[in-house]
Amino acid sequence: MSLLELFIIAVGLSMDAFAVSVCKGLSVGRASVRHCLIAGLYFGVFQALMPLIGFALGVQFKELITRVDHWIAFILLVLIGAGMVRESRGEAEAESPDFSPRAMFPLAVATSIDALAVGVTFAFLRVEIAPAVSFIGLTTFVLSAIGVGIGAAAGSRCKSAAELFGGLVLIAMGAKILLEHLGFIG
């Protein structure tokens, strides 16, 4: 997997966290550096941890399903992407201004569940996991920290667009993996 492909996946995965960060920024009204760092750390760490867990699970089953791994990668990425597109069309939920661990932990877990499935995909694609999860975590940290600031400045209208963009990116990456395996693109 190229660095560009990894970057695209990292941005796609981080869009849920970015959208929630925008809402968190909106909820506090005036975001501080502390707010930005808390959101960035929670979302970045969990976006890095979940694909690592998914990779460990995927490695266990890799030998059993190597003949269909491209289909699994395609289906997982399309399902995750479609879910994000569907969420982008939903009603925006009000977010609490609370940045405590009790408030941030469930948000970090919820926004990173899709990264677990991507980690399984990474196992099938034989991606070097340490640099991949580090890159995903760092990308999510930066975008989440920026999202809090944008939310404080611009409001919640960015949330749906971020989820839609992230979903479309993941669907496109799934299609690319399948088309490459089938020989339609090199």
C-alpha cells in the first residue's frame, strides 16, 4: 500500500472523529488549546489502537481466507463507507461540552470501530502495521484538534460534509482494491 493510499484511508477513517470534534468545538463555544489536545489525543489514540487490534485478529484468519481477501477488504470498506454516508444524511446530534474521560472515552471508541475492520483488511493486504497505525493516529490527532477549533468557529454544518466525504473515500478505496485484484487497474 502506497503512502498516498494510506493517507487517503487515514483521512477517511478520521472523518467521524473530525465530525464529532467539530460538534465538541461547537458545544464549548470558545475552544482552548487544551480542548483541541484532549480531542486529538483521545481520537488519535483510539484510531491507531483499533486497526492494530483488527490486524491481530485478521492475521489469525489470514491463511483461511487468502483467496477471498480482496472481496473481504472491498465489502468491509464499502459497508463502513456506506454507513458513514448514511450517517451524513441524518439529523445532527447536540454534543455535550464535557471533555472529561467519562465523556470522551465512549466517543473515541464509537468513532474508531470502523478502524477495527480496516485493521482486519490491513492483515489481508499485508500492510506494515506499525507505520500504518502511527500514520492513522497522527492524522486523526491533527484533524480532530483542528475540528474542535473549526467547530468553535464555524458550527455544526461541517459534520455532515465530513462524514459524507469520509464514507465516499472508503468506498472508493474498497473499489480500487477489488479492481486492482481483478486486473482492471494496475
